[in-house]
Amino acid sequence: MKQNTATSRIVSELRDRIKQGKLAPGDAVPSARQIVREFGVAIATATKVLAQLRREGLVRVEPGIGTIVRGERAPDLSRARIVEAAIAIADDEGTAALSMRTVARELGVATMSLYRHVPSKDALLVLMADAALGEVAVPRPPRTAWRAYVETLAKLQWEGYRRHRWLAPMISMTRPQQLPHGMQHTEAVLFALSNLGLADRDVLRVGVALLGYVRGMAVGLESEREAERDTGMDQTEWMESQNAAFAPLIAKLPTLRRLSALDQELGLDTLFETGLKLFLDGLER
């Protein structure tokens, strides 16, 4: 894909800083948000800049630190380091950009060396998903207040999906993977619902439906990120750019025309909160 002018200009600037020694091996390069502030570009452009610098082999992600200038010494390999590097790539570029080769390049090692720790890309994806789900500890359930607890669990999962937008599409509700940390979340939800007096069969169905609702809403987070990268516009900007095209269609639909005239937030966070409230209201009644 051809880089746009802003991306090329910033890549060239940071490349020069590295080659001139202004950014030495091991130094942190500007983060995506720092690039936004320094160069006045969108976050999508900043993300493309860092991805290009990684593709050129100039920088790598150091787990717990950020993107740093690549040095000569390759890091010690472990399964945990491989998973952390893979998560960093997926967080920045999505799983479409992820391969054993890109992870090896990120870590500065030969691709075949990864297979001593992770047997395949599919296995790596499962390890990534479980590591991402394990970032937030499941809180201890209270003896009462089931609704507040279930709501907390759902929101913790939502925040995890927001932090790792590739995660929701990775998880299957019909063919579940072996994800120990994910199963802890499932256990907590089912335990809380078991105190409602429902039959066990209903507890299982309701619990899986709730988990599926959160995951299903979160799938849109990744597609929205990809759309923002492709268009350079966030959801609000894109909707404004489409007003003229949608106007003749909406004009023929009176209910939609009336409701679309309302000034209200329809982002994924708002829709998630609305659906969760309705779900819990239904259970409570």
C-alpha cells in the first residue's frame, strides 16, 4: 500500500534521527500519541509510521517499555516474550499483519527459533488471547448484589476487548478454545447467575448469551479501527461525510428520518452500555 505524504514525511524524519544517532539503540522512539502531538496527525497515521519503522527493521517493541530503537543484541527468547511481541504487533496492526516471520523480526531473531517455544501461528494466537484475558484479575464474587457483580465482569471484558481490539474476533462462542483465563471469567459469570434461582440449564444459556453479547459487540471495535486506518476518519467524521449520500434514502423512511434527526451518541461504548442494561433489566425482572 502506498504511503501517504504525512506518513512518508514522519517516517523519514524519525529514520534520520535514528541514523544520525539522535535516537540510539535502546532509546524509546515517540509513541503513537507523541507522534500525534508532535506532528499534528491522526492516530491512524501515527500507527502506520511505527509499523513502517518496524518493517524497515529500525525499531522493535520492548514489552513493558514501548517501541525502541533496535540494537545489535538479540533478546533472550521465551514463550512469554514471543507472546508479548505478538500482542504488540496485533494491537498496532491487527492480526492480518501477524505472522511468525513478523514476530521474529520484531524480536530480532531467526523465524525458526520461535518454533522451539510455539509450535504454530494458530497456537500463538491462542496463547495471545489467553494472555490478554489474563491481564485483568476476576474479582471475588460478593454474597449478594449479583447484578453489580455481573455488570462489573461484563465491563472488565469490554475494556479488555477495547485494549486488544483483535481479541473479540479471535474468540469463538460455538467452538471454544482452551483459554484458562477466559474460563475463569465464564466461571465467575455462571456462579453469579446461579444465585438467581434459575434452573441450571437456564443459567448456562443465559451466561453464554451474556458473554456472547459482550464479545459480539466488541467485534465491531476491530472493524472500526481498520475503517479508521483506511479512511483517516473516525466514526463521527465519517458519518458527517456521508450525510449527503444518506439524505435521499432516509427521506423515504419516516421513523428513521425522525429519529436520526436527534443529536445522540451512537458509538460502540454507548451501544454496549445500553444493551447491557437491557440484558440485566430483563434478568432482574
